[in-house]
Amino acid sequence: MTPQALAALHARCFASPPPWSEASFLGFLDDPTCFLLVDPSSHGFLLGRVAAQEAEVLTIATDPSHRRGGIARGLMAAFDAEARHREAETAFLEVAETNAAARALYAACGFTEAGRRPGYYVAEGGARIAAMILCKSLA
């Protein structure tokens, strides 16, 4: 997927926090610590990063018209495999505490809460939402 296609799909998936721009994706794709995983159908992608034996899910997106079909779960499994291949021992991510669907996915993938960042996200209308920091061992 091109940075333009990634930004377009991200915009279909996110209003708050604001979707990432084509330039943002280009910057991540130019970073050798980052990796992009794309579902074979191109209806979803995951952008990850590994540094100092820690893997991070930077963002994951599944086209709203193709959700609940296993795309995100498949991308999370591919993330684990790629992170292990890059010698990561732990994985983490941040998710809005109000995003119940994502939280359920991450729990099913073995992530548990490690902390919170109060007021990290700004919702439409200006409300502040805490970010949950989730982690799991890859060892």
C-alpha cells in the first residue's frame, strides 16, 4: 500500500484521534525500525516498530465495511511473528479507554493493562480520554 492509500484507509477508520497524513506514513515507512503489515485483501494494515527489544503497535486499521472478519486478529498475529523475528521480547500499544472493540481484540491477543495516560486523546468535541497502555511478553 502506498502512503496515500494508508492515509485514506486510516481516515475511514479514525476521526479521533485525528487520522494520520500521507506525510506521516511516509516518515514511518522511511524509518528502518518500523514495519508495515498489510492484509492480503488490502482492507487492513498494521504499522509497528521494534527498538531495544520492545515492539510497539503504532496503529492498526481495518476498513469499517470489512470489520469482524478476522483481519485485525490476523494482523496482530503477524505483528507478533515479525516482532519476534526482530528479536523483541515485549510488545506494547496504547488504546483509548473508550474503544471497547479494540480493547477486546487486544485482550484476546494476550495484552494486559500496564498503565494509563490520563487525557491523552482528544475526542471530537474536545473531551479528554485516557490512553490505556497494554503490554505482553513475546518470549
